Amino acid sequence: MKAVVLAGGYATRLWPITRHRPKMFLPIGDGTVIDTIFEELEADDRIDEVFISTNEYFADEFEEFLAESDYDKPTLSVEETVEEDEKFGVVGAMAQLIDREEVDDDLLIVAGDNLISFGLSNFIDYFEEKQSPSLVAYDVGSKEKAKSYGLVELEGDRVVNFQEKPENPASTLVSIACYLYPQDTLPLFEDYLSDDNNPDEPGWFVQWLQSHEDVYAFTFDTEWYDIGTAASYLDAVEGYLEGDNYVHDDAVIEGSDLGDNVHVMAGAHIENSTIDRSVVFPDATIVDSTLDESIVDEQTHVEGLELTESLVGAYSQLRDE
């Protein structure tokens, strides 16, 4: 079995934090978002190769990440795009990857910005039992949230209707961009695209596929975070920290009050400040300031300010004049 980790987006909603950094590299505890996926794929012997599907713009960052990691399975598979408006769409990129890497095996596809808790090995067990295209579904608990995803309607665990980003969702059960396709399903990517179907979101392919053959849904009810915005990233940090704080041993905290779910990285210096539900990147300095629900990137200096729901880019110098 092969696996593809989708990492081709530009994460514009998280700029400037992700202007020059793949959002999969956002820190979660001692690792990053994408580490949580790689660790599971590395541990499952049924997966013999992992492709990271990314774009040319971030290829060097991923090469450096892999060179410094202990992972054996991942290799890069690079889309030839460097701008958001040049993207092929996820389905188009998948068809190209299958052709480029000559994939001829069962294929697991998972979005690299998923912070999941259900265990990919459990999903693979489920797929091997069904021997049919399968997806992972989760109840987001809100019809407003469901508008942003592929809506899944089930009879038992068989998908009987799939609607990509419906305007008026009838339920709150959605697909989370984690799929398993049998080997003989892979040629259908090209069939789908040759009929001028939507090449963008992977849910459009599932919606089309479900009308051609049986598709099944593996559901779970533990935590899941789709990291696409600053708020969802901070939600993921909060879920990971479970009300505690993460302060790196090399960080310096002086005369400051850290609330809940504060993530402070190596070399950061926080002095006479109040920080709550925020992330402070390496070597940032926060002095006489208040941060709430904010992200401060590396090598940044913030002094004498109150920041709420703010994103501060790397190397910024912000002072109260």
C-alpha cells in the first residue's frame, strides 16, 4: 500500500505566518502538525512508501525537513506550480502524482493539515475489511461548519449521498479529506478529469465516484482539527495541550502571567507580559505586552502592546510609540 500526504496549499488565510512556511510545519508540542501523520504512517508496516504532494515553492522546505528527520518512508512528489492560481486542484494533482510516480497499489490519501486522533491503522483495518473505496467521516456538530466540507449521508456505513460544500446541509456529518482507494479505482481519476469534472476539492471526485460504485465511511468521535485558519490552529494547540502550557526549556519567562494553552518555543523571551491562548515562535521577544489568541512568529520583537486575534510575521518590530 502507498500513501500520499497532501501538502500543496499556500495557506493564504494564515499569512504572514505561513507566507514562507508550509502550514503543516506549524508547531504542536515537540513536533509539527505533519509529524502526527508521518509517525502513524511510519509505524504501519502495510504502507511501504509515502509521497508528499507539494508545490515547487515549498519543495526546499520539505527537502530540509526530511533530511533532518528520522522518517524512512516519505519522499517528495512535486507539483510544477509556484503560485496559488496555478494549482491543478487536489484531484488534478492526485491524477498527476499517480501517473508521475507510477502508483499501482492501494492508495491512502490524507490531508497534511489534518490533526487526527482516530488512528490511521484503524482506518486501514476498516478498508481491508470493506475492499472498497472508503473515506473518514466526522460529525462537526454545526451545520454552519458543515458548509465548508463534503457532506456525507449514510445507510449503515455505506455512502448513499455526498455533497461537496452544500449551501444548506441536511446534517453535520462530513468527510475530513482522508481516503483509501483500491488499486483498480486509481484509473478512474483520469476518467473523472477527462469528462471535465471539477479538479479542485477531493470531495467532488468522491461525489462522482459514489454514483459509480460503493463507497464506505469510517466514522470516529474523538478530536479532529482542520488547520486552515489561525483560529483552527489555536483550537488544535488547545486540544493538544488540554488546558496546560508548553514552554520550551530554552525559553525565558520573567515577571509574566501565562494563562491556559500557551505555546512558547525555544529562545523566546517573555518579560512583564500576560499571554493567553497564544503561540510564540522561536527567538521572539515579548515585553510589557498582552497577547490573547495571537501568533507571534520567530525573531519578532513586541513591546508595550495589547494584541488580540493577531498574526505577527517573522522579524517584525512592533513597539508602542
